[in-house]
Amino acid sequence: MEVRILGPVEPSVPPKPAQILAVLAVECGKIVPVERLIDLIWGEEPPPQARKSLQVHISSLRRAGLPVEHRAAGYVLSAEPESVDLHAFRKLVGRAGDEADLKVKADLLGQALQLWRGTPVVFAQTLDVQRLAAAEAWVDAELALGRHAGLIDRLGAFVAEYPLAERLRGQLMTALARTGRRADAMRVFRETRKVLVDELGVEPGEQLQQLYRDVLEGSRDSRRNYLPRDAGDFTGRDRELGRLLDSDGGVWWIEGPAGVGKSALAVHAAHRLADRYPDGQLFVDLHSPSGALDALLRAMDVPSERIPESAEERAALWRARVSGRRVVIVLDGVTSVSQVRPLLPGSPGCLTLITSRSRLCGLEGVRRVPLDVLSSDEAVTLLQRILGDDRVSAEPDQAQEVARLCGYLPLAVRITGAKLAGRAHWPVSKLVRRLSDERSRLDELVADDLAVRAGLELTYRALDENVRRAYRIFGFLGLPEVPSFLWMHLLDEDVLDQLVDARLLDVIGSARYRMHELVRLHARELAEAEDQQQEREDVVRRAVVAALSTVDGLTEQLFLAVPRMQDSLGVVTSAARPTDKDAWFAREESLLTRLVERAAELGLAEIASQLAEVLVFAWFGLRNRYEAWERTHTAALEAVWRTGDVRLEAVLRCSLGQMHYKRDNLAQARSWFDTAQTLFVDLGDKRGEAVAMNGIGMVCRDLGQYPCALEALGRARELLESQDLEGEAHALYGIGSIKRELGDDAGAFDVLRLAETIYRRARSRRGEALAARGIGLVHRARGELDLAEDHIRRAHEMVAGTGDELLGCYTAQAWAKVLLRRGFLDPAAELIQQALDGCRDVGDRFGEALMRRTLGEWRLAAGDHAGARVVLTDLLPVWNDLSLPLWRARTLRDLGAVHARLGDVEGADRSWREAAGVFTRLGTREMGEVHQWPAQWAPPALSR
């Protein structure tokens, strides 16, 4: 139960019990002796039956539910002190006294004062002193927070209650003066003087009289707002602005690159805080540092003749002038700590907002507010506030693109908005087209006196020459980020740190640097203007070699139709390799891709081609990274065309053929391989010809063109025999898989076992696993399930040791089908689902279709005929898209079995006839099984 005694006592009880309860509540949890209770309640002349009356009143309190207990020496209110409003008040006041944050302090004191509801029935004078002290402390905090206007009515009420409290009256004068009510403040002083003289016969104290003089002298304070105009379209920065508005003064350092909106934030915050700093709102542009102290002193009404000559004396006068005042000062464009230190006021009631492009150290007690670019939504909102809702809503996607091309830099967005605002006839899309050209983008980002280039130029020219050169190198590289494995071969870390301090670079992660897009364009402009062509190309060449030194040590043997055909050009493999290869490549893929493109743009065809190919064997081919594979090879091929290097062209064409083959684009793959083969023949390059023929053979195999496939793979084997073990083994694997499809099991065993042996000699675990799986598939086709499972399980275990998840999906599928035929449905289902998920993860279209077909077979075996029909029917157009007639025929055969199980004789016959036609045309082993299907898949009732 709560007890309230700061006003009428609650719970409500008769007057005497209420007094007793109030006394016990003041001493809550402590025993109050009977004699003391009697003395406090009845005074020096208690009634004869006071002790008996006390017992009666205590009983009435207990009947009211109050926990008053009798002890040997007296009575006690047995409750938690916080349940009594007086103790809650004292606790809040104590916490406020320990609180450094003015806002929290004011909130705590405000809560404490709200507990008072009137005059206490006991100890009124003592408790009133505590309330007055709390009120004065609360008003101090509110004044410090600049909440002057909201205080006046409450202060007036306090003054009426405590007419002789000089401090309260002084606080009321301060609040009135700071809200511009100077005459009212002087009237309060005159009233105070009269009250003190009439009641006490004394004059106001010196502090109140000084305050009166300050009010008289401060008639010009309202003219001390020297802030630039606030931006009416100020956008974003909610978190940073909130920190500034919640502050209680001090020094704040707003830092960020050119154009990010540092000055806009500082000026906006200063305008919002003007009421809390009524003694002046000052702004000094330190881009031109001379006379800063002179300007500040003049702003504080110091006459010219009183401004000293020496900087030290001016700084001392400045600190004296603002001492005890509440002033907000914006110091814009600071470049050094020594520049700003003399300008800092000594008064804790002042707020100093510093803006700087540099990350500077050595200033004590400063709080930093780092600024980055706007978010995408904030940038579009800013554009919308400049242009109006209609133009942006009419072309929302184009507005988003403008913001992106501006790099979400506030200055750039503001310039584009101003340019569009001045050209009402322009659609937003027109500016998008103009900004899309990197070469002229900075030219477009100019509007009247606003220009992105100008701000960057100012920062650049202040750098040392070696730092400028590093800046130009970053720009010319053209990479979004530069990690340590690149920059350590190009630049000194100390130089990079200077670029970071100048806010031209950002550090992200560990020893990784990023340059804003517009900054990079400026740096590239300077590189092309100030560095020789050979110097620029050398930078990119060294970056590619640095990448190769890392990536070349991460390549793996792949069972590709196209093996690696380029040497390392003397690149020394880096000893420092990533501990987590997958995570490293996932992070660096886009950067390495862009590096190949940059080298190709400069005509560095050989090293661009080399890095592109190495990436296939280190990452692209291993994880089916088709987009990056195509981008790097297309870029390198264009550079090669310009040099006329026919062999490199053939190599890249072979690799692009392999990429299309893996993507199941068989017609395109055949075209790339054919052209490469022609080029290799013209060059007399036997190995290159064999590699291309291997690719052609695998494409023809998948298309069901078996004579062509056998011819191409046979030619590849002939050319590669004893020259390239892995290439020879791969040709043999292809021949063996075709013999299996054609029903030549003996020939398939011989060729696949030889392929397995040669793969093993070449130390290709992937190839060995592939051949073992192929042998298992022959056994499975023959119904030799034990032998099939032995080979396929061994293949699956070998693949697990290589980390090749995609090949693991194919070995899992092959094993699942053996289990399915042996009746082990649950483990088969688990393997099928794992394989299906894996193929989807890497975007393997054929693999996903194969797993879905196997899932259809599982449903057929499990008796889920309706489910099997849905899965298999949905697959038919997929096989058409992939141009794989054999797999479409096999799916039709299974679909016929489903129709038969469902009693749909016509549907079964239609599916089987179409499948049989394909098998006969292709000459595969299934054409000998056609006559078995009706009996094998007859409905169970008929088969019994």
C-alpha cells in the first residue's frame, strides 16, 4: 500500500490518525517511541488519556489496512520506504544530485516535485525547505537546457509560494530575459527589492543585483545571431542531430568528407538550439582562418578599440567575454587542432560545433560525430524536397538512379536537384543519361557556386605530393575497395592513413580501404592529367600481379572439358593464403572481376586473360559463378582482339564454351568450342585442338549426337595421350559414358576403368570419383546393385574430401537411385533432398532437373502416383529448354509408368510411344526394354 504525506495524507483517515500515520511514514521502517509520538501529536500538554488515545488511533490505522506494528519501545510503519512519497521524493532528488546529464537530472527533479500535492501535516517547515531546494535545482537544469519559455508560469507560482526566495526570483528574471521579456525581468527585480525591504529591511543580494545589471546591458543580445540561413530542406541525420540536441554543451567535432553535409548539420542544430543558448549564436568560417578571434569578439559587442593586438590576449578576452554565458559557436572548416584551440570558450555553458574534413587528434574532451553519405531513401527524399513531389513521383526509378549516381552524397544530390529545379522542362531521366557517363559526371555536378569537384580539389591540394600520388593511384585502379593483398604491393600504409585522415578514403574491416565513387572519379581525372600513360598502366599491372600471387595458389584440379592452358607468367605465389577460401572469394569476387575488366580496358590483354583463367580454377568453375566468369572472359577477349593474339583468343573461347556447357547452354557452348578448335588447328596447337575437341565431344554427348561425340572425344584422346593425363582421362570418361548409354557395358567398363586409373595417376580426386561413379552407373543399369552401391558410395566419399559440393550432389543422386531400387526409401529421400538443395544453391539447371526427376521416381516407388505425375509432367518443358532429348524420353517412360499405375492406359501408351521413338532414334540401351514396360508397370490388381 502506498502512503502519501506530501499534502493531504493518503489513505484518507481522520485528522489525528492522519498525523500519527504521517509521523510514522517520515520514519518508515524505524521504531518511533510512544513518548515521541505523543509529544509530536499533542505537544507539551497532552490529554490525560494520551497513551490510550494513541492506541485507539493506531487501531483505526490497522483497520484501514495500514501495516502499523507495535514494538516494545513504540510503533513502526512496516513498509518499504519507496512506498512513501516523501522517501520516493528524497531518492529522486539524491539521484539527480549524482547525475551529470542535464536532461536526466531535470527529469528526475521534475518527477520528485510532482509528488507534492500541498502542505504536509507534520514537519511542514523542514520539508518545505527540501522542496524549495529541489525546485531551484530543477529550474537550474531547465534553464541550462534552454527551456526558458516553458518555465515562466511555473516559476511565477513558485515565487508566489516562496516570496522571500531570492534565488527563485533571479531564476525568473533569467527566464524572462532569455525569452526577450526584458522589461518583465526588470519589473521582477523591482518587486523583489520592495518585498525584501518591506519584510526584512534588507536590499537584494549582490548576485541578484548583478543579474539586474546584466539584463540592463543585454538589450542587444537578440542581435547576436550570426548563423547562416538554415536549410529548409534539411534531410536525414536523425541519429546525429538527436545527439547534438540532447547534449548539455561542450565541444562536438562533426567530421566527414567533402560534400557530406557537415556544415548543414552544424548550422541546422545551432538554429534548433538557439533558445537554449540565448546569449549568442555565432558562426566562423575557418576556411579563411585570419581574424577569427576578432570576428568572435566583435560579435559579442567588443568595440574595435578594446580588441588586443596579440592572439593570446584576444583568446583571453574571448574566454572572459563568454564566461557565464550560454553561447553556441559553429567553427566551420577546421583543418588543425592548433587552429581551433584558442577559439574554444572556457565556460561549460557554451556549445561548440566544429566541422572538419580531417580526422584530427589531440583535442581534450571532444565528442565526435562522424558523417557518411545519406541512405538511398534519404537521398531521394532530399531530391523530392528540392524538386517537389510531382516530378519525383512521376519518375521514381529515375530519381533513385540519380541518387545512386550521386553516390548518395548530399552536396551532389543538392546540385542535381538545383539543376533540375532550374530546368522544369527536363525529365529526371535526361539527367540520368548525362550522369551515367563517368567521364563527364563531375562536370554535371555543378550548379552556380556549388560543385563537387571544387571541394575535392581543395582537399587534394593540401596534401603532400606522395599522398597525392597515392590518391591518383586509387582513382586510376578503378576498384570500389582495395584490400591489403593489393595495396601492400602498391602503397605505404602511412600514406593511406593520411588519405583516411583527409577523409578521401574510408577504412572498412581490417586493413581494407574504400573510396567514394565521386571521389574516385576525381582521383582518376587527376591521374589521367598528371601521370604518364606508362605509369598508370604499371599501377594496374602491379595490382593484377598482386592478385595473381594470391589467387594462383588457390587453384584446384577440376574435371573440366577445358583444363588450364596458361602458365603463371613467372608470378610468385603468395605465402599468405586465406584461411577460409570460400569466405575470401565470396568477399573478393566482385573486386577481382573488376580488376580483370580494368586491365582489359587498358589493353593489358595477357595479364587480364591470365587472371580471368586462374579465377576459373580457383573459384568460378568450382562454385558455378557464371556471371563473373562471363564478365571477366568477355572483357579479356575484347582486349585480346585488339592485340591480335590468336592463341589467347582460342584459350578464352574454350573457357567461355565450358562456361556455357556448365550453364546447359549447349548450342552456344558448341559454337564457342568450334571456333576455338578452328583457331587451334590454324595455329598447329595440338593440345589446344584436343581441349576444344573434348568440349565438342561432351556437348554432342548431352545432345544425344553419339557418333559425333565419339569422333570428337576419340580425336581428343589421340592428341592428348601421354601428353595431358587429366585431359586424356576426361576424354575416356566421356567415351565410357556414351558406351554405357548405348548399352555396350563391356566397352564402358574397360574405358571407365582406364579413365579411373589415369585420373589416379594425375592425382585428380575429382576425376577419380567421377569415373568411379560412372562405373557404378553401369552396374546399376545392369541390375548389379551391390556392386553399383560399392562404387558409388566410394565416389561419394572421395568427393566429400575434395569439397566439391556440386559433384557431391551427383554422387548423392546416383546413390539414392540404388537405394530406391533396393527399397530403402527413407535414406534415398534424404539424399535426394540434399542433392536438390545443393543444385539449387549453385544454380545448376540440369542438376536440379535431374534431382526433381529422381524425386518423381521416388514418389512412384512410394506409391504416391498423383504426386509423381505432377513432378514428372512439370519436368517435360524443362528438358525441352535444355535441349536434352534423352532425359525427356526417360521422364516420359517414368510418366508412362505413373499413368499405368493409375489405370490410365491411354496416357501410359502415349508417353511410352513417344519415349520409345526417342530411344530408337538415339540407339540407347532403353530401346531394348520397351516391350517390358506394360507388364512391369501394370496396375497391382492386374499384376497379381
